[in-house]
Amino acid sequence: MSLLIERTDQSSIEEIVVLFPEARIAQRRRWMRRGWIVLLVSAMVLLASIYTGGVGNRSTNLPGRSSALTQSSATPLPVGTMLNASSVVAIQMFTATRGVAIASFWIKSFTAIGYSYLTTTVNGGTSWRITGVLPTGSWDPGGQGTGLIEFVSPREGYIQQPAPRGPLFTSNGGRTWMSIAFAGLTTSLTLSEGDVIVSAQHCTGSRNADPCVTRLGTFSLGSLTPSSVTVIPSVSVDSTNNSPEVLAMSGGTALAAEGSTLIATLNSGASWHRVINPCSGYARGEAQLTSSSRWYMLCGQGVGMMKANNWLYNTTDSGRTWTLVAKGSALRNVGADNIGPYAVNAFGVSGDGREMWIDGGPGFLEVSSDGGRKWQLADTIGAKTNITGPYFVSVGHEVWLPIYLGGLVRSPSAASWKVLGESSFS
């Protein structure tokens, strides 16, 4: 601080010598030196604050854009620390402003996750406050099943873990976690009339001698053991040892695929029946269930170079009949307002089925505001950025897209998209 503060016993001398031109020049030089010192110190403080990303107890200050890069500290960030959206890897929104998310930080070598946190937002995802620390190794943002979180409030909910461990439950905002007794590869979590239904692929031995099965477990909220367990039956005529895979769940309704065969349950797995597969003959479809009877399937046939032919179908009678809503082609112009030519990474539908979103790869976000009949590219993002994500989360007609390896995009309407935060990996 001695470089920035004048000594008081020199003031009278400087008031005298300032009358001489040489003294005025010398004093101006001193002022310039002081100015440069202040500027350099301020710049160093600013850079340091951006790099550390708000580490510490300054819960009212938002960190810089690059805070999601690394966390070199041997101890986790304290509860109450504020983060920006660039570290978000999984999200669930309760309203247009309130939600929970998992935020992850890489170690300095960028080879593994250092710490992951449970966080909450009250401003639509712009900033996030840490409420708890996840156990080490319980979250892998690049692993299979990423995005599986199910919370009933900011304090109480479930997160998936990497296979073969079962989900984790917290009742206090992530300060403590308890393990759920349901081993396997968790493929879905959903709430149904106060219960939580978990689907998991479970393998006990050789796939030829003892093939894998997919189970549904129903848990009372907060219970660590299931009140019931059912096995999704194998009904496929294909000669395969693959177990059925849950494509989508909504309450007690679930749609699963085994090879090219679709089966469904309307009663939390107590019984299953075969339904028509509109995507038969193509790659596995992306499914969205907005009620027990209204479903959507987006079918794709890749042609290379991140391009594909796409077909969108819907049903209002639980899969007994399907209607073609729209299509797109990577090989020829099929007409304006149809689905674009991109291979689909993620597909989302609003609760009323009117708004729809497609992530077609880095920068290619497509939107529809009329139930999927007409589509347009989200021009405000376009192909100028590398964002791409695994799934959409919607409340009403607003939607959020967590970005692979960190970051978040928000759209309050089909024509307006904003990157709330983006890590350097995106």
C-alpha cells in the first residue's frame, strides 16, 4: 500500500516546488506512475477474481465466465457460493425462475471431475447457489444416462449414479446423501402420485447364459428400498439378448423398446402390452410422453456428415394408431417448414404439445410452435457456436438445454434463445 498512499509530511514541500516547471513535470510523472500502478493492480485483481470464479464465501458476487474450467482446491467450495451457468451439466426447473441443477468442475488436467455440487436458482438459471456437495465419483457428465435427476423441491430429490450403483437421495438440499438399493444402469427416474419409479438395466452374469433384464422399482418418497419391483417382459421376435430399454416415462406410463418392438405400460409396470412402432425399420426413435395417451416419436435415418432423414409421428390413443406430422430429408428439398436435415441429438416437447425443440448438433437448434408441423432454425444461435445438449427441460413454453460438459441455453419463446453460460469445452 506504500506505493499508493502519499506521506503527509511531504505535502508542504510539494506545494512549494510545484511552482517550478521542473517540479510540475516531476509531479506529473509521479502521478502517471501511480496511475499505472493502480491500473495494473486493478487488472491483476480482476483477472484473479475471474479465474477463481467466486471461490469463497462471497455469495452475492457472480463469478467470471471461465469459472467452470477447473477447481484446483483440495477442498470443495462452501455451501452458499454463487456460480454462473457455465458449470451446469444437469437441470430440473420447477417454474420459469426456480430450479435445481448439478454443477461440475474439472481438475486442472481436464481428465476427471474434481467436485460436483447440487445448486439452486431463483432467476431462471442465470446464477446458481451451492446447497450441497455430491459424493466423489457419484456423477459423470460424460457418461451414459447423464441428466437423470428428479426433485420434488430444492431440498428433496434423487440423482442417478454411474452403473452399477443405484441412485442417491437427499432430503436436505445435498448436504447429506443416501444410497438407493437398486443396482444397475439407471435409465430413468420419474414421479408418479407421490412415488418415485426407477428403471435400471441389471446384468447378473454372462449375457448368453443369463441375459440382462430391465427392472422397474417403485419407491415411496424418501424410502431407500423399493415397495415393488417388476421386470419389463421380453416380447421381441428378434434374436437378441438385449433387454428392453425405457424410451420415456410420464408418471405411471412408460414406453420401452426391444429391438424394433415397442411395448408400453399404463400402470407403473404391473402389466405391459405391445404397441405399433412408427419407427420400425429405422434407427431407434426419440420419444416424448405428454400424458398417458398423447405421445410423440421422432424417427431418424442417418446418411452421414451429421445429416439424416427424419419423421415425426404422434398418437392420441396410447400407441394404437400413429399420425405423420412432419418430415425432413438430407438428400433433397422436401419443402419449406419441414424438419431440417440434421441428425437428432435431443428432442423435447412442451406439456401441451404445441412447442417442440430439436438439437441437431453443434449450433443447430430447431423449433416449432404449432405442434411440429412447421420448423425453423433458431437464428439467434445458429451454427456460430458449438453448443449441443443431451435433453430439453421445459416449463410451459419456456425451455432450457444443458450443454454437454458444462453450460446452459434458455429460450423463453421459439424465436428467442440465449446462452446463459458456456464452458470452454462446449
